[in-house]
Amino acid sequence: MTGTPSGAHRRVSTATAAGREDTRLVVIRGNSASGKSSVAQGLRDHYGRGIAIVGQDVIRRNVLREHDTARGANIALLGRIAREALNAGFHVVLEGILYADRYSHMITSLVRDHRGVSCCYYLDVPLETTFVRHASKADAAYVGQVTDTHLASWYRELDLLPGSLETVIPADTMLQDTIARIVGETDLVSAFLIPPPQCKPSQGDSMNPLVLMSDAQVAAILVRDEAVRAQLTELLRSGRSAVPDHGLWRRSDRDEWKKTVRAEGGRPLLVYRRPRRPCCGASPHAASVETPAP
């Protein structure tokens, strides 16, 4: 099922108009653990600066800490933030579960009022897959609080917006293909022409980037979301070496990653690459290595 992109070829009331003809609005909806945030981050990684990600969970759960109800304050706030970002010249990716019966008026009004191209997408992932992806999250507290019963109660099959606004993305679609499709349909081309990451798993499975290096026994993992730890564990269990690429600024983060590696019989080696700017005569590309304990 495919919706039709809307945009600059129609008249918009100047009283409610948002954005410009060259701004892009992308709405990504779907059930919990369907890959919405991975697609949103992939679009930003492709484009670079200039994309505002407006996440329902961030506004509703973190900023307002309110329940998801038909009269929730987050509904209007999401629309207002998206409009302000568009008016400031940002492309906007609005993402979340965004139940149709609660959020459709806000979304359809935003699409109607946007001067530029607007495209809406629904990530269709089976309930069983949401169970698997939820269980792989690194946040043990969240996994403990949210059970399969919760996920099942939140799940709505093909909860589409009215008016055939959305393009339905099947669960077996590769993440890189989803990103490439959205980029193509919205003409969201970066000035830096950064290609979408390659070698992505399907949307119905883990959505984390996994790039194989030239050595077939080594995998480089670009850490972008919570399921990467499970992917690292799987690689170590298969007898492969792995290189997680991550800031790991906090000691607690470093300790947790080391613990994960040792639990699978691996030997962690932490390499710190200093910033490019030389300090006190140091080489701009110098790196320090933390020798692993036996």
C-alpha cells in the first residue's frame, strides 16, 4: 500500500502554513520496536546537520512524563515543535507509535500546512518480532518493567492514517532500502552526498548497522541503539572478533561492555583515539591503549 507524497504543488493557507518549499517533512509510524528510531537516525546519518528528529517518546515520556491518552498534552506539543523546526528551515522527521485515533488530526494538519514535500510511512512489523527486539534491549530496568503483556496491549495491526497518506514498509524490508526509498521519494539529498550505511539487517530483525571489514573474521559494529550488545554477544559466541565503535565516555559504560565481552570468553581491549586538535605538542592522531587484564 502506498501513499502519495504531498508538497509544494498545492496551495497552503498562509495563516497556518509551515516550513518552506525546500523543507521536507517525514512522518514515521509503527508499533513498538518496529525500527522507527533506527530509520530516523539513518536519515540523519545520511543527510548530516539540518534534520530535526521529533520523537514522541522523548516529548511524552521524558519531557512531560504523561500517559498516552486522547487528550495528552504531547500531541499539540509535537505538532508545535515540528512546525517551529520547519519554519526555522530544518527538515523534520516526526517518529513514534502515534496511534491514528489520537494523533491523526495533528499529523494530517501538519502535512496539509507544510509548504514543502511531506511523506508518511508506516513500518509494519509482526507482534512476535516486537517481543524479540524488546528482549534484546540493553536497558535491563526497562526490559524488566515492560513485559510481553504490555507490548501485546500496545500493539495495533496496520493502524494507518486516514486518506491513504502512508506508505506501508513490510517487515522484511532492509533498513538501508527503507532509508534509500525515503531519501529518493523526498529528494532528501545531503550537500555532502553521504551514502546510507551498507549491509543492513531486515526491518523485521535487528535494525543495527553491521559492517563487515575486509578480514572475514572481524566485524565492525557502529553502536547506535540498545540491541547492539546482543549483536556483539552473538558475534563472540560464533568465535568472531568484534570492534564496537563507541564513545564510551562513562566508566560504567566501559565496565559494562567489558563485562559482556568477558562473559562470552572474550578479551576486551579498549583503544582511545584522541581528538584531532593537537594539545601540548601531541600528535593529532595519537591513540592510547588500555591493556586488557588477563
